[in-house]
Amino acid sequence: MLDPKLLRDNPDKIRKMLEARAVDFPLDQLIKIDKERRDLIIKTDELRKKRNEISLEVARKKKANGDATKLIEQMQSVSEELSKLEGTQIKADELYTKLSLSLPNLIHDSVPIGRDVNANKEIKKWEKPPIFDFKIRDHIELTQSLDLVDLERAAKVAGARFYYLKNKLVKLNQSLIQFSLDFLSDKNYTLVQTPYLINRSSMEGAIIAQDFEDVIYKVEGEDLYLIGTSEHAVASMHSDEIIDGKNLPLRYAGISPCFRKEAGAHGRDQKGIFRVHQFDKVEQFIFSRPEESWNEHERLLSLVEEFYQKIELPYRIMLLSSSDLGKVSAKTYDLEAWIAGQNSYREIVSCSNCLDFQARRLKIRFRDRTDEQPQYLHTLNSTLVATTRTMVAIMENFQTKDGHVAVPKVLQKYVGASTI
RNA sequence: GCGGGGGUCGCCUAGCCUGGUAGGGCGUGGGAUUGCUAAUCCCAUGUCCGCAAGGACCCGUGGGUUCGAAUCCCACUCCCCGCGCCA
């Protein structure tokens, strides 16, 4: 949600953002309904004022044992008129809320403007892709020959894009989680394992409603949705709260499985475990002072880089362009790891500054003194590790001539082995 | 799941029975007084509309009754206590 003042004072800024994102949005309708809504507030407020005044007089008359019949008649007609106006006001409010909740976030000046992913900008590269002196296998072949994943039975039991992890891959999965948690504890993050199902209003605080159908699983007959990432659950953790400024920034390491429908991804990454309906993830989530959020954003990225350097995966950092940017984010870096079997870099981390967009939806504010006006804080999120994709990268880049996989040094103590 | 108790403007609390301007304390900020500190006193401290003056709203949420609801009625929700069921 954007600051409603922008609608009145600087709608062109919003118009430019919509254009850059190539999003079709009825901005003029929103501006009109905002005006109507405020006019109705003024009118109903006046009627309420009148009602309050008469009500006071009734009370006074009654106390003095006087006759208040005429006043009460007056009240009746005022109340009647008011309830009519309130009806139209509620309708205007509903439309206003619906529209303003589907308006995407502003875009930071440093974000490249572009029509598609080709406008994304490479910021840096770390390490060269490995060179192999043998014919390499992709992770699908590796997981089959080493008996690490069972896709057929998962399809039978749950459907396409599900999987059974087996043997040492289970341990590698756990090792990534364990290593991430240790890594972030050392940086003084608060570890938090979240609910995996959350209600609609919490979900709406973190994502835009029209995206629900595409990405979110709903529990039938309940107001519950499976989280697509712990970001959703951590963001709403502090909803409707005023946070003491001296506690900021709040840095959380969220851990949870993630559930995603992946609708509209038919044909892409069809095989293997690169794109799946369920995976484990350790997520960084920051509640920050507005003036600190851009520093926090860079800090998130630097921790991500440190992490992937430790597990020795070659990667590059991309700055997403306006059309590829998520609707709630003002600026996003992706870390793309080298995937040897595909001979390309693929996204495994996404690192975003959402400014006050989520905070407004979730009513998360802060202040330094209790006599001070609370103000919205900024929220940021970044993957630390999404286990399935990182395991794909490890398997394909660390494979050996004899068809096995070397375990990255920092993970060996967790896996309890140096090869798989 | 059943029975009982509860949710009040950052925190604590009064008001609810008997409907008629939501009061007090703490904390925080500012001011007054005082040689300093302490104590005391005064003001401010929820949201929205409005350039402002001002006004409206706010007692877990949503309905209802009423001229008028924190207060009465209904539903839902969350917390606490007891019972039941249970990995």
C-alpha cells in the first residue's frame, strides 16, 4: 500500500511507476473514488455532529424531567439520513480499499527501466564456472543414479513437482538449514520457526491479492493459506504493533517449508527438483527505520554473498529491472548460481526492499518516545537458502568424474561425509 | 468438544448490573517551582477528515435493539482456569 497522500499530491509519480512496471491499473478511478470517499466522510461527520449535539440536549432535558419528544423526533430523522449516507460510504470505502491494496509499490531510482528480463543488470560475478574434463550429468541423472530423489512415487502420491528426498540428500538438505541457522545466529539474528498456515488478512499484508490464485494454496473451508515463504508469516508477526525505536532494526531468520502452486510455469523446469511445490527455506527478514533501509538492503546482499562464497558456489548478482520486479518490492537483487548441467546462471536468492509498502498494509509502526507520532517502518527480505535449488547447484557443480558429488567443505561436518 | 472467567486510547486499571461527553494511575516528552537532585503541580501523549478553525471515530471483531450502546441482545474470535479427547 502506498501513502494515500501521493494519490492527491503526486499521482504522476504513481503513473510513472505503473508504466515502468507495465502494469494495467485504473489509477483515475482510484483517484476519483478517493475524492468521493473523503467527501462522504465530511458529510457523514457533519450528520454525526448534529446527532451528538441533539443527543446531549436530550440527556440534559431528561435529567431536568423535561419533555424531549420533539428532540427525539429530530434525532430519528437525522439517524435515518445518516444510515443512508453510511451505506454509500461503505461501498466507496470497499472499492477504495480493494483498489489501493492492488496498487504496486514505487520503484527506486537505481532500478533499470525495461520491458523484460533482458533489462536486468548484472552487478557482479564471483568465481568462474567450473571446468570439467568429463561429460557432466545434470541433477536429474545424478539424483537417479545415486538414489537421492524419487519423483515417480511422489507423482503417484502427491502429483507432479513433488519429490521424496532420500539418503544423503536428506542430510545435505538438513545441513544447509543447519549451516544457515548457525550463520545467522552468529550475526545476531533472532531465529524464528513460523506457522506454516496463516489467515487471509496476514497473507494480504505481505502479498497482493490478485497473486493469491497463482501462488498460494488454500485450505478448504478454513480461513487458512499455506505460506509461500516464511516472509509472509514473519512480516505479519508484528502487525498492528507499535515497536519501540530502540529495538530497531529487528533481524529475523525465518525457517519454514514453502508451498507454491507454480501455476503458469508449465513446461519450465519440468523435471527434477529445481522448480517444486514444496521446499525448505531460511529467510532473512528485517524491520528497519526508513532512513536505514537502503543500508540494510546492501547488508542483506553482502551476507548472502558471504554465505555462497562459504559454500563455494559460483554466482552472479543481478539487479532486477522494473518489469521483472515483484509488485511489493521497490528494488530487488537476485543471486543467480551457476548451474553446470544447464550451462547457465539460475536464480536461487531474491533480496528485496519493500519500503513501507508491507508495513502500511500490516500497520507496523515504530516510535522512539511514547508522546511521539508513530511512523511506518520499512521491511526487507532476502532468501538465505532455498534448499532444493541450492542442492541442484551443489550437485551439478560439485560432481566428480566417477558420478558422485563432493560436499562443500563447510557442510561436511553437518552431512557427516565428504562425498555423496 | 463442554463448562466458567476475561479482552477498555503504549502498559495497568475504573466504568458494564441500573444505556446519556471513557475517568484514574504508570511510562514518555515539554513546562512551572526549587542552589542541585528529589518531590510537587500544569500541559501533551489512539485513528481519520480538514490549509486551518474545527469535527468525526475509537472500549477484541461483526451484526442487532434504541432517538442514543463500552454498557443490553446475538454471532464470531483470541487469552486464562477446569473437564474431556489426543501425537
